[in-house]
Amino acid sequence: MAEIKANAESLVPKFKFERLLNQDQAGRRTSLYGTIDSQPALLVLERAPFPSSIDYLGAVPGSLRALKNLGANDVYHWYLGNSGEVNIGSNTAQEGSETSDSAFADLKINLIFPCTEKHIKKYSKQGVRFVTETPATYRDRVRPFMAAQRAAGRLNWAFNIIEGRSEVEDVIYRTPFGQSEGDEGFLLLPDLNWDRKTVDALHLLGLVERRDIWSLRDLRRKHIPWLRHMKTKFIEATTSVYPALEADQLKLYVHYQPTYYHFHIHIVHVQLEAGATQATGKAVSLDGIIEQLENMRGDDEAGMDSVTLCYTLGEASDLWIDVFKPLKREEQQKTGTASQSQ
């Protein structure tokens, strides 16, 4: 048994790379073709889960190599970094070249500093609930909750981008700020969760200038031409900056509930594997919203505030704690009272 194991472990170091076959899982799994002892071989490399060892995790931040900042805005910072050395042979790595440290970055790092209790809750392990938001629940409970969140000043980072105070160099398309006719103004830039290199994992963010639309709930039939115009401009800008992409390789969606209450659109590569943020109960197709508005009864003021929406919520989220958990208790009490009276 020991001999078989030793023979198996000796194979990988002998692998001679010939070509890249595929990258998936947003670049976390790579399939390589090559040879071992002149025989054809296929090697699949996949990121292993981070160890849970306290000693390991405590040492990681101080052991990173070639840390490169990709941007900073308010309390948010993001980087690429190397977790270990890569032997690239005798060639000297030149900054900006294929063999530079940045070409071997194996970690995408987000830093929130200083963070709040809200950030801690969002990134902590928690149970998930599936909730139903009726038009009445939205009007009486959720809309006031949204207003309170906006009043707390949690949109400063977004306004910094929109008004050109930060991430100016990252913007790949925008209408002239404050100069657009009507409500046209919007811009497009990389999402902070994208490494800005892996095209199959492309993730861009479209932000609008106008502040009267907090979420898809504020969209009405009168906004259909505006939504179509933005979709066209965002696709044109994306395929212009990334010419390897075609329009039918992109999908556009919005979140409900969104992380922050200022209307924005996500533009991603169709091959980006759907995680929690693209799953049913979180992501809503922009085309689907437009079609729903088109088929809605009523005049141009008819809108998404009149439909029932179902989605997932983390148990540590303020919306669950402040709105839906109390609402559930109220409904249970009503049901219990009704049962006792029968």
C-alpha cells in the first residue's frame, strides 16, 4: 500500500504542461493538458478550502506576498495577493510582465475597515429563511425599513463613485455627471468581487445617478425605455472594453433584497457559476423585470410595488430581525388565537 501511494505521489511533479483546457468556478478550478513520461495526462487544479486552524488563519495576513491594492472607497478596500512562492524558472520577473508577481496572485482579498456590526452579521455563518413580501408588507414594513437604512448614511461609498470622488480610474463607461437629459445618468465599473482579469468570471456594476429609485420596487411602466436604454449602453460598453465578449455572453440582473438601497444593475459573464448572489430568491433578471412591467395592467404609474415577491434572508440580517421575524410572530399569534376560539 505504501509503495502504491509513493508511486502515485511521484506522478504530479513529473507533469509537463502543454496547454490550458479550461477554467471554471470563477477561475478556482483549472484543467491542464500535458504529459507524464511522454504519456498524455490531464491535471485538474482546484483551490482547496481554507484550513480552519487558528494558527494558520492568524498567520495568513502577515505572510502574503506582492499585495496589490485594486481600489479603496470609504471603508472598503480590495487587493490581489500571493499566498506563497511560485517557481518560474531562471527568467527574471519584470513588473507588468506575464511572469510578474501580480500574474501569480492566487488570492482576491476584500478588507472592510473600520467595519460595523452590520458587516459582521452579513459575513457570519447564519441560517437562511424564505420570506414572502406582499405589496402591503412592502408598503407598511419594508419601505420604512429601507428609508431608515438610507437615512443612516450607508450609501456614502456609492455616492463617492457616482460623483467622481473615488474609483474614477475604474469607471469604464459613464454619461457626463449631472449633464444628462432627464434621468439618463449612469456609469459602469468592475464589481469589487471580480479579480479584473478572469473574463469568464466577469462581474461589472452599473450605478444610476438618480436617487429616487431605491430598488426594483420603485420601477414602473414609465421606466421601460430608460431600462432598455441602460441595458443597451451597458452591453455596448462591456463588449467595447472586453472585445473577446459578445452581447449574448452577458446577463444582467438586479438583487432583491439588494445589499444597499440605491438602484444598480449587475452585468456578469453567462459562464460565471451561480453562487448565492445569483440564485433564485436573490437575483432577478433585468429582461424579466422589463417584460413584467410591459404586461402589467394599468397606466404608466403601474409598477413593481404592486406584486408579491419571495426571496431569501439571513437570520442575522436586520430585515429579518426587525421586520419579518416580528411579522411571523404576529401571524403565529393570530393563528393560535383563531384556533383557540374555534
